[in-house]
Amino acid sequence: MRAADGGGGAMEGGVRDAIAADRATPPADGCAGLLYADVDGDGFGDPFVSAPSCEAPSAYVARPGDCDDARPSVHDGAFDACNGLDDDCDGAADDGGDCPCPVGYFGRKPYLFCGEGTTEWESARVACSEIESYRLVSIDAVDEATWIEAEVGDRDAARQWWIGLSDVDDEGSWVWTDGATASFTHWRAGEPSEWPTSDREDCCETAPDGWNDEDCVVRDPQPYVCESTALP
């Protein structure tokens, strides 16, 4: 599995560094130590917001380890659900084994590479949408496209993988599943081709050598790529 630069380790290190720095700070005279802001009331405080125990407001707690103090379900040691978020604050989203497909990371953002596959593009779209905060992948830059192409090549180079692009509604107008017009494409040479001179090839698939337009229903199951919408 390839991990693009800028992964979740930086976030994990930031939280841990903040905790270490706070613990190394001498407490104010007469104070036993530091307390941490706990806005969401989950019992874990924000390591970046602390105060001496004798001066801290009532909503401060002794235990740090909250990397998102607006979500009570997110803190050190929490169950890491498949939802695009780093629920357990270990620096990586969706690495707890709860997702139905293997996870890869482009920066901090998780993607699911679902190898079992389906013969229908629409079934792939629905399958991704049924996972919290996921959708059939939209690709908007060459570095993301080449990373995904390398990933699918590593995982199953012999098959094409469904992605979230189609011109089902308006022939020649390629849009993503969220309705956004494709501002970037990575077609193979000669594609999209609509071979053989028909309008049936309305869905997009990718492989290590780029994108191809294909019939939205094929004979053999094809794997597909989902992306998280919870992180930018």
C-alpha cells in the first residue's frame, strides 16, 4: 500500500508533542498540575488548551488525548469506526479494521479499495454511499489520479476499477457522483471513445494506465474505489 506524503502522523505527533510540552511545564505555585479543556464532555481534554489546575474553569479535565473536542466520540482509545475520521486520535482515520475494504491514504484522507467488485457502476456508487462519509471516488488533480492508478496497479492490475465519473444524464458531459462537472480528467490516449460508435459507454473506470469509458453494466465484476468526504 502506498501512502502519499503528508499522512496522519503529523497530527498524531502534534497532539503528543502538546501533551509532552504541557507535562514539562512547571505548574503555578500551589497548583498540582495542568487540566485540559473538555468542550465536548467526553472526559478527554484538548492537549493544546490547558491551564493550571488551581486556575482552570470547571469544564477542564485531568486527562488529555482529544484530537477533536467538538465530537464526544473522538478521543484517545475510542472505537475507530469506518467514517472517515480519526476516532481514536492515533493519527490515521479508519485504521481500526471496521471498514469493509482495505484502506489507503492520500495525505490524511482515507480511500477504500474494494476488490470484490460488482458488474454495475451504479451498484459501486451505492455501495460506497452506504458507508458513512464515503462516496465513489471523485478525482480532481493529477497527483491524486496517479496515486490511485499506482494503488490499483499494486492491488489488482489485471482488472479495471470503477470511479465516480459518468455521462449517463447528458452524453459527453462528464460529471462526478456529487453532480460536479469534471474539471480534470486523466483519459488514456484515444479515450473517451464510445466504441463502437454508440452512446453506451457512459461510465468511467481506471487502471494503472489511466481512465477509460465503459458500459455501465459489464460481464465480469469490477473492483471500485471509494473516498472519504469527512476530510478535505
